[in-house]
Amino acid sequence: MAEEDEVDRIVGAWRTERPDLDFSPMEVLSRVDRLSHHLEHARRAAFGRSDIEPWEWDVLSALRRAGEPYQLSPKQLLQQTLVSSGTMTNRIDKLVDRGLVRREASPGDGRSVLVTLTRTGRTRVDAAITRLIDAEADLLNSLSPTERTRLAALLRHLSVSVEGA
């Protein structure tokens, strides 16, 4: 017999009560929702061990992914983190206070500012990504590499279709 989870029990009860409905969307998306809670917990733990908050991760990882010299304009950070301008300014201020980033005048335009990852910020974000990858791998350890690849492809297809709509 196949494994059952809480979603199977919930959907089974609904099918009994409402046999006229197709519950296949609930079977997929309720599991995605439940897994997102486990992922959120694993991420918070990984970031906590690196002494950063999830919102700090968003900014620091964007800067780290930018490559040397690990700097972006506030506008570029806004585009990558999808927060408001006021929120980004507040986040940058807090990261500057913690010594994880610094503001620098843009060499091409002295009126513009670039946000640069500090050595401490880079150390923290590098530790966090290592811990994050380990935690996420633990969540997926029951899947074979082929299953992971197949699941990633299916989720990518769904993500592109939903985000493109």
C-alpha cells in the first residue's frame, strides 16, 4: 500500500462529502504549502546558526551572487528582493549598522550609491548558504537524484506558468 499523509486524509474526507469536486489541485498545493512550513523552519535554523535573519539573507545573498566586488545599487536590490523602497532603505541601514554591508558612492555617478558586501557579510552569507544547502538536502533525502530532477522540472514548469500569468 502507498504511503499516506495528512493531505490524503483531508482529501479523502472531502471526497466523501463532496464527490462532485476534483480535489487533485488540493492534493498538490496542500502538500506544497505544508512543505513550505518545513522549509521555512529549516531556513530560519540555518540562518540563525549564521547569525542572520531571513530578510538579511535576501539582501546579503543578492550581493554575494552579484560576484566581485559584491555590490549592487539599491534599485537592483529592490528588483531582486521585491520589497518597497522604504523597506529596502531600512534594511540597508540595519545591515550597515551590523557591519555586513557598506554604502559607497558610485564611481560613475557621485550622486548614486552602491551597497557593497563587507568581509563580515561575505563570511556570514557563505556560512548561511552552506548550512542552507545542507538543510534543504536533508528535506529531500528521501528522493533519488532522478526524482529530485523530475520534481524540480515539474515545479519549474508550474512556477513559470503561474508567474507568467
